[in-house]
Amino acid sequence: MISLVDNRKVINAWCMYDWANSVYNLVITTTFFPIYFSAITTAAYGDRVPFLGRSFKASSLYDYSLAFAYLAIAILLPILTSIADSRGNKKRFMQFFCYLGGVACMGLFWFKGETPNVTLGIACFVLAAIGYIGSLVFYNSYLPDIATPGNRDRVSARGYAMGYIGSVILQIIGFGLVLYFSGKGDNSSGPLFTFLLVGIWWIGFAQITFAYLPNPKEAIRPEANVFTAGFVELKKVWHQVQQLSVLKWFLAAFLFYSMGVQTVMLVATLFGAEVLGLPADKLIVTVVLIQLVAIPGAFLMSRLSERFGNLPVLAGVVVVWAAMCLSAYFITILKEQGGNVEYHFYGLACTVGLVMGGIQSLSRSTYSKLMPPTEDTASFFSFYDVTEKIAIVFGIFSFGYIDEIFGMKRSILVLIVFFVVGLLALLVARAKEKTANRVATSG
């Protein structure tokens, strides 16, 4: 029987899902949709967008919608992973969420008109986010199944690199559609056809993953109550985490620095458009630049981790993220004083790209190496993903709330606090790791 661990075909198929679904993250949440959403709602409704009987600032409504999607999936994940573990069908759930997200992206094609249906737009946006997030927990849980510990950093980095390459290709196609239709005086069709292509791309390329990814093992707990077992499993994981000091402090750090990292990635385009006043075409080109820089960045972090260790490299990357947020704050001050901030923004974007993929891939592989040996990989990665989703809910909601009251400039300061707390927790985790290594060596 051929081993499925470190099998090249299986690993390539697993990485292909990053190629498939990363177009959602880049095109929908990072580039085209936030720009399109802000433009179409502002043109139709002005400064305040009506939704569910209230009116919101467009950027804040965008943030609140994302926060709701992440909160919903954080609540659902324990149940979903319980079903996957107890029925042995995590691959099917990965497929379900993939199709949900892809179809929802296609649904955004009908979010148009002089008075756009905001409810339709928000609903499709939220469902696409749930599909993307929901599929990732099952996708991530395959990493320990297909790669040995010594190979996980590279496999994780390869997945992110594949995602960046695929998303840049579709980003360029979308940019071409925007330029084509804009040349005809149509500013809506370019983004709308791009939304449609995202869904087709996501579902289409995911078929390669589903064809080669191994079926999970037999059901682990076939008699379990699927509606409560997931929370019981999370509680068991939590108790195990409490006994593993390095993992415990890493997760604390991950919680806080993820609040900053994910929020920056989700609101960067809105920041460039609303605060710095950069045009859509330059923002799209900037995002492509970020993705291109992120490809070598992910592999660079993998190499650095092999030489210096995961936790020291993560600590250094978090310092860079905090410095970038501080720089963004001073860029807004320069803008208010009438300075030209365009090239400052490009420099900041290149730095974001360099560390963006690195911190994501390294966090995932670090967790997979720190977690104890277990067959309940979906439960452990559910705990990891719930931690990340809760971080995003707090991060994006606090950013949107402060933006609505005080403006986006003040929201940046909160992100710096998140990074500082995350850095301190990482330093504690590193100290615990050194102590554990000394004990193991002396023993």
C-alpha cells in the first residue's frame, strides 16, 4: 500500500486548494468587493447605508458583516468538526463549504443597480466568507495527515505560495475586465464578472484537490452526539493545552497578533481608498504587488524558521507588523498635512506582502508541531481555527466600531496594542520552550 504521508501527488493536490480558494480572499475581501461595495453604496445612499432598519458608515458595515461571518463560523465549527470526526467525513464537509462559498461569490454578480439590494450583497458576502472559513478548518486538519513534522513548514508554505500565484492570475484577469468595461463607460460590469469568475475558479480547481485528497479514517466516535461532542472535544483540547505550556502561550500570542494581522489584511484596501484617497486602479495594482512579494516571503519565513526556530522568527515578524501599523498612522498624519503619501503606501504594501504569507504559514505549521500526537486532528485544528476566528471578530469589530465613532485613523492604534500583547506572549512561549529543551537535554 502506497503511503499517503509526504506523497508528492497528495501534497500537490492539497496545495491546489490554496490555489482554488485564495482567489476569494484576494478578490472578494481584499480588492474588488470592498472597493465596489464602497463605491456603489456611496453613490446610491451617500454617507450612511441603510441595512436592517439602521444606517451605517459603508466601511463599518463592511467590517461588521465580516465580524458576523467569523462569529457564526466560530460557533458552528465545534459542531462541524464533531460531525467530521464522529462520522469520518471531513472531506465531504470541506466540499460543502467550498460549494457554498463559490456559489455565494457568483451571487454577488446580481448586487448591482442604481439602488442596489444591500441585503442581497451582504448575505452573499457573509455566506461566501462562511464557505471560505468553514472549508479551511477541514483543509488545515489534513496537514498532519499528509506531511511529517519535519516537512510541514515547507508544505504549509507551498500551499500559501500556490494560493498567491493563483489569486494573482485571477486578479490580473479581473483588472483587465475592469479596464475593458471602464473604457466603455461601464464601471460595474468589470467587478461583477470578476465575482462570477471567482466562484467558477474556486469550485473548478477544487475538484483536483477532492480527486486526490485521501478519504478520512473510519469514524472515531460513531456514537457521539454531534451537537454537543464538538464542544466536549474543544473542552478536552483546552485541558490538554493547559498542560502544554509552550502551546498555551503560543495560542495566547496567536489570538492577539491574529487580531492585528487579519484586520490589516481585511481593511487595507478600504484604508487606501477612504483615508488616503487612492484610486481603484492603483489599489488593485498594489494588491497584486503584495501577492507577488508574499510568494518569496512565505518561503523566506520557512527557511528562517529552519535556522532560528519558529517562535523567534514569529516574534520578529510580529515586531515588523507593529512597526507597519505605526507607519500607517504617521502616513495618515502626513496626508492630513497635504503630503504625497502614494509611494509611502506602496512601500508599506511591499512590507505587508513580505511578512503576510510568512506569519500565516508559519503559525499553521508551528501549531501542528506543538500539538501533541493525536488522531483527532480536526478537533485540534478546530480549536486553532476557533481561536483565529474569535481574534478576527474582536479585531475587525473593534476596528469598525472605532472607525464609525472616531475615524479609521484612530482604529490603527488599537492594532498596535494587539501586536504588542501578542509579542509579549510569544516571548514567554519562547522562554518556556528553552526551559523544556534544557530539561529534555539534561534528562
